[in-house]
Amino acid sequence: MPVRFWIFLGARTVSVLGSAFGPIALAFGVLSLPGTTPVTLGVVLAAQGVPQLALLLLGGVIGDRFPRNRVLVVAELASGLAYAGLATMLLTGKAPLALLCVAAFAAGAASALLLPSLTGTVADLVPADSLQRANGQLRLGTNSARIGGVLAAGVVVAWAGPGVALAIDAATYFVAAGLLSAVRLTGSPGNGRRNLLSDLRVGWREFAGRSWLWSTVVAAAVINAALSAAFGVLGPALAKDRLGGAVSWSLVLAGYSAGMLAGVVVAIRFKPRRPLPTAVLFAPLLALPLLALGFRAPVAVIVVAAFCAGVATDIFGVLWDTTMQLEVPAAALSRVSSYEYLVSLSLKPVAAVVAGSAAAGLGPSAGLLLFGGLIVVAAAGALAHPAVRHHLPRQQDLGVRP
């Protein structure tokens, strides 16, 4: 692997290490504020999700026009500033809902800039025959960091408070930006384009013209919404009331991260003949921790269920990323990724608000069972599509980038 890839991997590992603090610190920080409820948390999470969706297509165009390493540097710096603002509010005790939403909005905007360029950056850094291994190694590093991060987050939140945890998160974004500034790319394939609407139309044609792609992404939208509701709102609310708080919840998240680590070790060597349908077959396992939480299983059982879901997540993720990188033209990869993220994340803001209402109305347990069932239905729907079920990688893409 080129040295540039290892620097990129180091930057992503540092960034994920810190960002693992974010969900736990933000959830318990908001819930600990006077007069707040799960509905309040849902509103803050929705404020983060809306710009992430609204600006994704612009982020995809930017990622195909400019060197992707520079785009990532700007995104990491913006994330660091947003989380530094959240940390300051919680540490000073001056955290009005409006300002929390502003900082969350900024974090979502930074994410919209970052996400579309990630998949394309890997394709820029390594040759086609090394993509699956590179994707696996990248996830191996980031998942290892995520395990350490979520374990440390529970302790930091419990002993030092969520404000300190968010400050650590902010600092790691700044470190990641420094590392990424050392990754030199000559420029993205579409660097000369200047017509925004034309760029978007080309990206849409590349996305919509592949039914295996958009049908899987639609199912992913439902699955991501369910997971967002569960891990962002309902799970923390249930943990606060029944599981003992942040430490127990961090164990559940650590179990999920450990499963992702195990899953990526398998995925590096796993070479199924039909990668896409094989990946989708693992998706129903993502419902396991939701069902375990909903049925009020012991913490140990929930951790095991989360581990299984983590295994499924990264087997799916490595196979999916590699399929995208091999079959989508490099010049349009950031734009296609932006459409992928736009659709797959489109229901998350709604899910955050619905989850808050479900927690208040049905109760966290019933809400978790409902969202767990949605995951199973969505995965089955994707696999029922012939373009997904019978998908084979194109022979010409096995060794040469389009």
C-alpha cells in the first residue's frame, strides 16, 4: 500500500477515535440538562441530520471537482469547531436549545462535505486490485479506534462529564485535519467542471442507471433510520432508566464496535462469487440489538446481539464499498456517493423526532421492537429485487478502474 494510504488511514483512525465520544456525550449531555426529554434530544439530532442531507449533493460535486484530501481537511476542521462549541456550552452550563441546534447544524454540514469524498479518496490512493484489502484495513483501523473510543467515552462521561468528552472529540478532528494535509493528491478527475446542475445530472444518471445500487440504498435508508432511532434516542433513554446509565450503554456500543472489528477481519479474506446479495443477506442481523433491548434482555445478551450486528455491518460495508469503487466511474464517484448518502440518510432526521415521540408515547421498549421489525422487512425487500439477488461484478471491473 502507498504511504499516502497509511497517512489517510491514520487520520481516519484518529478522527473516529474522537468521534466515538460524540453520540454518548451528546445524548447524555442533552438528557442531563434541566427540563430536557427524549424529544429534546430528538430535535438536536434532527438539527444535525437536516444539513447533512441538504448539503450532501453539493459535497459530492466539490469532491469530484477538487483534490479530495483538501476537501477532507476543511470538513475535519469544521467538525472540530462545531464540537468545540458543543463542549463549551455543556462545560459552562449555558446550553440553550437554539445554540445546541446551531452547533449540531454545523456538525451536520461538515459531515455532508466529508462523506462523499471518503469512498473516492480510497480509490484515488490504491490500485483496483487492492481496493477490498484497503477498505478492510481502513475499517480495521477505524473500528479498533471506535472500540477504544466508546469504552473510554462511558468512563469520561461518567467521571468528567459529557462536556469534557465532546472537547476530546473536537481535538481529534483537528489532529485528523493536520494528518490529512500531508496526503497529496493531484486532483479529482472532474476538476474542470464548473456547471453545478450539469455535474448533478451526471451524478444522478450514474446513480439511477444502476438498479442494484438504488434499490439497496433505499433499503439502507429504512435500516439507517431504524438504527438512528434506536442508538441515538431510544437506546440511551432505556439505558438511563433501566440499564444503569452511560457505562452500560457504552458496553453495548463497544460490543457493536467489537463485532465490526471481527467482521472486517472476515471481510478482508471473504471473496464471495456474488458480493452484493451476500452482503444484503447479513443485513437482518442489524435488528438483533434492537430486539434484545426491546425485550429487556440482560446487558450481557444485548452486548452479544450488538456484536453480531457489528459483524454484519462491516461484512456488508466492505463488500458494498468495493462494489461501488469498481463499478462506478472514478470521475463521478463522489457525486454518486453523495446521492447514495442522501437517500440512505434521508429518513434519519424524521426517525430522530419519531423516536422521541415513540419514547414518550409507546415507551422505549415498544419503539425498539417496532424499529427492529422494520430492519428485517427492509433487508428482505432489497434481496427480493432481481437486480440485487442476481448481481455479479462486471468482469472488466475486476482488475481495471473504469
